[in-house]
Amino acid sequence: MTETGTVQVDHHQFLLTTADADTTDVTDEGTLIWTGPGFVTILTGIAHGPATLTVDTSATHHDVDEWETVEETVIDADSDLLVISLDGNVTSGYPPIPPGRYRVRAHARGRDSHWDLDVTEPTENYLLHLTPTTEPVRAITRLRKTDTAYNPPAKQIPVIDYDHVYVSGPGGTTIKVRHDSPEAQAVYAQRDQWAGRLPTGRIAANRDLYLVASTLADLDRDLVDDIDALTDERQHALARWCARRAFERAGLTVFDDFRAALDAMDNNTAPPADFANFSLAWHRLETDPGIPLTVEPGFGGRPEFMPQYTALTTYMYAVSDLEPVRTAFEAVRSCIGTYGQHYPDLIVRIRAEFLAAEH
């Protein structure tokens, strides 16, 4: 039997399991599969969405070199094996596999391309090849590994302290307090006030626009109206400008391909491969030991942050296909996040370069 179809991925996983197996009883872990009594858990690159799956119980030979990662194990199944999503739903199109002892060889391709993203169309391919065997049940054997999914971190990633936030203190100072402290709660209570001037028009009518604009209005109410009044072309230009300022602030413009990504953005050409989507670019930050990741203090009731991450977020909004006004709002918000406590300097520059002529 060979069946190819689509399996639903939830939380980076789907299952080949008997109906009564305890899939939390993991006895061995690989970078593609986990295994335990009566089940194999397949680890995906995407977080949620469809993936292409072939289940093969024939004697067909499959060349491992055609796949990026291949791992195998031996399991005993005391009842039918089923392809199941993490929520327990049996995937249609895959007939039950009779009870028995099987060598399960799992193959994967494409896990790096949309890492940790939600997708609506399959971007990853999997093959489960089951062969009856008399071998003893055993741990996982790795036969091939060329992708980076589930590899140990290539460098130390800073740990962000989300239990504390930064608020204004006496004499213009900034102090660090617990996120649930009275000082923090007082800051939270001032949010979404719009300086007494609620938005109108498209900002009021569009929830997504309202939410991002509200965070800007908490810092500078007039800035929201001024950006909203720009033409589409100027809003796009502002977003691109923010991406450059964010990369500069985060120390990323010293790297050739980050500069190339900015140039591609301005010229509307294809960026370097690592910048095809946010997942790939973030993976670059996480794994390239030559790119330092730093932590800076937050402001306005926000925790500390990594400017390299917020800079990359700014870039991704600048090259997105969102409507121009939302692109501008999102890019400005993320760029402000990259500047941290120095965000007033950024707003001064935005006004000088984009808004002065509008008044």
C-alpha cells in the first residue's frame, strides 16, 4: 500500500499511532521523530497547517539521498496504526495499518523553509515507510541529516526577562519593576487613551489598524494622524526608511547580505535567500555566531528586548504586501521598539524627513 495525501500539523507535530497509545510516554527523541510504545511522533518545521505525507507499506526502495532528514525506529503495534493529528482526529485517506512489529523509517524535506510558521498550503513533504520486522524494539537511528530543524542551538540566545518591565521613575529616570507591580499597572492604565482624541475614519473602522495605531498614539498622538495623512507612496517610503534605521540601530548593516536585503527592498528585487520570509531570516540571527544578539532595557511598561529581532520585524513589515498605511504604522512601531528608550530621537527624525512638509 502506498498512499499520498495531506496531514494536518498542530504544534509542530503529527502522529502515527495506535488508538490507545499514550503519546506522552516518549522513550527516545530524534530530530525528526520521537517514539514510544505503539507510536511515532513526527516533528515538523511548520507550526500549524497542512503537510504532504506518503505512507508506504510496500517493499519499494526509497533513496535516502532524496531527503533532507531520515530517521528510523522499530515499534510494536498491538492494534491498527493510524495517522492522527495532535487533536486526535484520524486523517482520512490513509487505511489503518494492521497490528505488528514494524521498522518505521521517516523521511522529511522542506522543514527549514517555513520554520515555526502557520501555512495554508503544504510546504513540507514526509514519507513514512513501514516494513514488518522481527528486530527488537529499539531506539531511533539517524540515517541522514542535512536540514537544521531541531538541531541544538548554534549559539547562546539571550534570555529575555518578561517578569519585569521598565517605567518612568523620579527625576526623569527609568526604573525596572515587576510586570504586576502598582507602578506597572499605573502605566498600563494609561494605554489606549488616545490623548482624549479617539481616531476616526479607516483607523476607527479597521481593528488591525486601530491596534497598531493605538500603541503609537500612546507615545505621540499627533504622529498617528500625520502618518495617516501621507500618500500611499510616502507611507511605503517611510516603512522602508524605518527598516534601514532599524538595521543600523541593531548593528546589522555591517553584514553584506543585510545591506543587500535593504537594497533589494528599495529596488523591488529579490532579496538574499535568507530573507525570503521571517522564519528564514530569524533562523539566520539565531544560528550565525558572527551576529551578536544583544539585550536592551524597555520603556513605557515594556520588558527588555533584542534590537536585532525588532529590527528584522521592521524589515519584514516594510517588504510586506499589507495596505500602505498599515505597513507604515507597523514599521514605525517596530522601529520604535528597536530604538527602545531612545525612541524620541527616532520620532524627531521621522518628523523632519517625512512630516515637516505635510504641515
